[in-house]
Amino acid sequence: MIHLTSISRCRIALSFALVVIPAGAALAVSKPHITAFGKWTSVQWLPDAGPGAADGKPLTLKVRPLLVDARVKEFTLGPPHDVTDRLFVVRRAFRVNDSLPQESAAPPHWEWQRGGWLLVDRVTGRISPINLPEFDLVYSDVTWYRDYAAYCGISDDNKQIYAVVAQINRRKPVVKWLVGEAKFTIETQQWQIPDSACKLPDWQRSPARVTFEANPSTKRTYVIRGHAVDRLTEEQDDEEAAK
């Protein structure tokens, strides 16, 4: 009799678990998140290199907070780019503590800086940094098309300029063209901030293609097909432009 009672209890417990688990699983489903931007604010930016850093005159940046469920998660600058109806990218702005070690007793000295790009998921509220090869925080300016970023980057030693097309979630760049030697040094400060290292790349569709123009005599067009890339000759480029 005791054995039968134990079996009955196990059956009842199992039935109860089968009822409760789906209900618990339903409760565990995350609710949709609300992603929004706050109001624009003007802040002062003192670049680490260039004329602004030399003469101590800060430049003005307009930043605004990125909010998830009404909570500030990041600060951003510039317009966002919709990759899909769920994902968008936006450039990050942040504050860094510029206090010197001997100033530890004083309140932190915060300075605004331009950061890299962020990938934001509207449904989950997740914010992830995007790796853009050769991207320079001061001199690189990106033009987006779908999930492709086109820009001119600078090598780590500041000696070479690259035309780059990078794809989100892909480590290696789709396009990496050595434009030439960088004709500046931080000491001589020949560049003006915040100018791009070259003219903004131009995107076109059908087929998807991007044109880089470092200077009037240096121009290249690449056709992007997924991970495959074809370079158009000058004649083909002129034909496409005439259509």
C-alpha cells in the first residue's frame, strides 16, 4: 500500500511539473525593450592630436544619450544607420578621466572623446562594439550601406592611408586598398580636425558598389557581392556613371 502511494505521489508531482514548467518558461521570456535617444547637448572636445590639441582650443561636439528602457546606456554622436528593422549602428561618445596622478586629491577632470561604432538591437536592448579595421577615432569618417562600412583608415604607425570596406561581424575587411603614404605627422600638424583622411566614399546600388577618391587623380570603384569584391576599371566606371 505504501509503495502504491509513493507511485501515485510521483505521478502527481510529475503532472504538476509538466504544468508548471511551461508556465515558468513563458514567464522567463524577456519582454520587449524600448530603445530611444535623448536630447542633444553641446560639449567641448579637445582632440589628442592636431591643431586643437596644440593651441588648447576645444572643438564643439553635439552628443545625446542612448536610452534602453529609459536608462542611459551610452552617449552617441551623429545620426544612426538602420541596418535592419531590428538592428542599427551609431557612433559612441564617452568621457575620460584626464586627471594627472598628482591631482588625485582633486575631483576628476572629465573630457569628452569620440569613440568607435556600436551595434544596437532594438528587441533585446543589447549594445555591442563594432570592430572596424584601421579605423581612426580622429580622422576616419564612415559612410554606411546595409551592413557595410566604407571609410579611409590610418595604419597604427600613422604612415599609411587605407581605403576600407568592413562588414559587421566579419573580422577581415572586404576591401583594403593602400591609398598612399600619410603626408602628415602629429608634430607638424598639417591636417585639420576633424577632416577625414580622404573624401567620403560614395555608395550606389544595383549592383552594390562603392567609390573611393583620395584625391582628384586617385579614384577606385569596387563592386561588393557578399564577401566577393570586383574592381571596376575606369572605362567600366564611366559606363556605370552614364547609366
